[in-house]
Amino acid sequence: MLRMIIRFIVSALVLMFVGFLIPGFGPLTFVNALIAAVVISVLGYAIEALFGKNVSPQGRGVIGFLTSAVVIYLTQFVVRDLDVTILGALVAALIIGIIDIFVPTELR
């Protein structure tokens, strides 16, 4: 549960940052960024529960990176006013993955 809360916070902050800077990732209002972060956290948790931890960004593999990009891309179909291109989803997944390296998302 703690890991999901940390992911939510990191995702919300990164989404607001990426939405502001990156073309191909529409700018988000604060509320939409929070909703998108919840959707990304829930989808990420569900995928990890179904397929195991190796598919998550913490697996630090190509599959985890691509899965994150797909989850971010699919989030646009749930969150109103979120427009994400494939390149925008890839950049957001990369940034979230880099931040996940430095922010612990599980107790060791």
C-alpha cells in the first residue's frame, strides 16, 4: 500500500512537470494530474499483480519501461483533457523510471 501511495505522488508530480515541458503531452490542470496519477497507479498495480514484478518499472527492464509507456498512453482515454502522443508517453515513462530509481517504492 505504501508503494502505491508513493507511486501516486511521484506520478502526479512528474505528470504535471512533463505536461508543462514536453510537446506531445498536453498540459494538465492540477485535478487532472491527480486523476491521471490515480489511474496510472491503479493500472500499474493491476498489471504488476497479474504479471509479476518483472513487468514493473522497478524491474528496470525494457518490458517495464514499455509497460509504463502503454499505461500512460492508455490513461488519456480515461482522463478528460489529457492528450498524450506515443513519444510523450515514452518520455514520461522514462522520467518516471529515472525518478523511481531514486525514490524507494518498496520497503527493503
